[in-house]
Amino acid sequence: MAENGEVNSDMATGNDVPVQSEDADWGLGFGGVMLNAGLLLLLFFGAIRLYQRWGKRGSPETEESGEAASLPKMKRRDFTLEQLREYDGEANPRILLAVNNKVFDVSKGKTFYGREGPYGIFAGRDASRGLATFRLDKDALREEYDDLSDLNAVQMESVREWEIQFMEKYDYVGRLLKPGEEPSEYTDEEDVKDHSKQD
């Protein structure tokens, strides 16, 4: 009787097994349809609430604090390690860090580089060694100028990759000076040209 879609005999047990036809009623009825529609609406509004709460988080540009957003672009200059330490986001709202002897203004990424951020240890410091070795602790920082001469080729390549990422994302504001090195004199023209190139 399998031909008419009503009953099929099970050869092994000899029992008749009902077979559903293609026109079968799935048993949803009006209540089932309303339940599914309600669940779908609940899921939709839940997704909207999640987006409203968490969707705008995560990118440093959207998380700029009012203080950091209102800071004017910094004039180009060079820094000693001591001068760089003044820009840790604590006493001064601006946050600078150095990568491969280049100093970047990372104030707009305060959620990452501020004291409470995952990379906050690098605020006002030379981050090269820590980024090259993937270490986020005090041992990755040097109190004196670090020439990175003991890093291997892979670690130096990592430092260069980090430098490229910072160049693309943040304002380059100057160089980190070696001990005894004299700072460069930057003209307003160079400063404007470099800032407009990054915008």
C-alpha cells in the first residue's frame, strides 16, 4: 500500500507503518505559526539590542574620549625616553608610544593604550621589544634606550610590521632619540604635509 501513501508494510516485523503523504499537515496550525512568529520577533529584537549595546564598541575611532578627540594634532618633534614618559595618558591626556624609533600619538586608541587598556603598559614608553616578543609585562620594557640589537630576524620583522600598522592607523609625531642624539628641526610645512598625508 506504499503506492497510495497511506500504509507501508515492514518486511522484517510484518507490522504496518504509516507513511506521510506529500500533502501532510505539519500540525502547526494557527497557534504554532504565532509561536514561530513570536520567537522570530524576539530573536530580531534581541539582535538589535545586542548591536545597540556592543556593536559600536571595539574600534578605537568610535571609542575616542571627549578629551582625546578634542586634542589638536601634535606638532612634529623628537623625544628622549624621559620626554616620551610624560605622555602616558595620566597627567597629560595625550598618549604616545614608540615603535622602531618612531613616536606615534595613540590618544584616539585610549581603550587599548590607556592605563586600563590591554596595551596600557606601553603608554609613554618604547613598545618595540614588547611587541616583538609578544610580552605585555614590565620585563618587556627598558628604562634606558633599547637598540634592539639582541632581537632575532623574526622579532625584528615583527617590529617592522607593527611599525607599518601604527603608520597606517595613528599620527606619526617624531623620532625616539638615542642618547646624545640631537633632535631634528621640523618646519610647519613638513608637519602639515605629513598630517594631511595620513588623514
